[in-house]
Amino acid sequence: MKKFLFFCVVLSFTQSFAQCLITGPDQIQVGEKQKYTSENAGVNCTGCFEWTYPDQKIFLENDTKSNEITIKGAVPGTAVLSLKITAPGGKLKCTKSIKVIAPTATIISPEAVKCDLPIESFKEIRLSDNMVALQPEALPEKYSYKWTATYKSGNTKVSTERMPKFQFSNQHAIDQVELQVTLDKCSKKIKKIYDTNFWYFF
């Protein structure tokens, strides 16, 4: 009986000593990068960690064999980040649910609030299989426009037309578009972030 109780105490101590826990944000935007860490007592070795994910809602950005991983939001939905650890007392496994969201962020400067520029969004118009036009909510002649398209590769393209045209493809996808509208000293910015599959289904 004493041996059994001693075994239970040792087992309980071992389980509490080697725990699997993933720390990091519960929510991430499409196109955003966040860092996630394994908090494990007693586990500190190269190659003991294995990060995985079941689908394409998130991308793993760096080494999947360390205790830290950077992920990038890809498709809206709920992603499950998994971690397997080879610990001295055996193998551990834990998961973390991460909500991936794809909002359109509007950034308004103080000057723009005073001027009350009436542009809140823009839409995409398909011109061909690899060409898209962007149309703001309003098209007044007196406004100045500056569009900046950032591609997944990191390259950017700038246009000052009211309705600019940008090339795109599955291999040359647009990651985000920022529109800056200016009237005299007033300025307003609108930024839209696209998930990876947007252009595939566009």
C-alpha cells in the first residue's frame, strides 16, 4: 500500500513538473503575425518540440522544432495550433484555439475628422483574370488619391488614379491595400487586409 501511494505521489509530481501549455493571443487578424510560446517546466532541449496545424487558416513562419513559433493569420475562422513535446517522462501534447479574423481597418487622422471626408470604404471590380480595379465609395473630382498595394512577396505598387488598376494572381496575391484621400490639409486613410484565398475565389 505504501509503495502504491509513493508511486501516485511520484506520478503526480512528474505530471505537474512536465506540463504542456501554449501561451499567446486568442485572436489574430488575417495577414497579422503573432508569437506563441510553450511554457513547460523541465523541458529544454533542441528538437523536443513539434508545432503542427490541421488546415490553412494559419501559417507557421519559423522553426517548428523550438519552444517558440510565429504564426500568420491566413483565412478567417477558428484555427487549432497543436504542439507535441518529447519530455523526459514521456510525450506531451496540447492545443490552442485561435480565432482568425479579417476586418477592414479605417484609420482617421484628427484633421480628417474636422473635414468629415465622406469616404468609408472601397470595393474590388474584376476586369480580367489577373486585373482588378478599386473603386472608393465616392469619387469627387476635387479629392487627391494615393493607393498603395502591398503584395505577399513584399513588393508594393502605388497609384494616384481615382480608380486604379492592379495586377494579381494566386502566385502574386495582394496582401493589403491602403487608400489615402486628401483634400487641402485634410487626410483620411483606409486600409484593407485580404486573406490568402480571397484572390483565388475572386
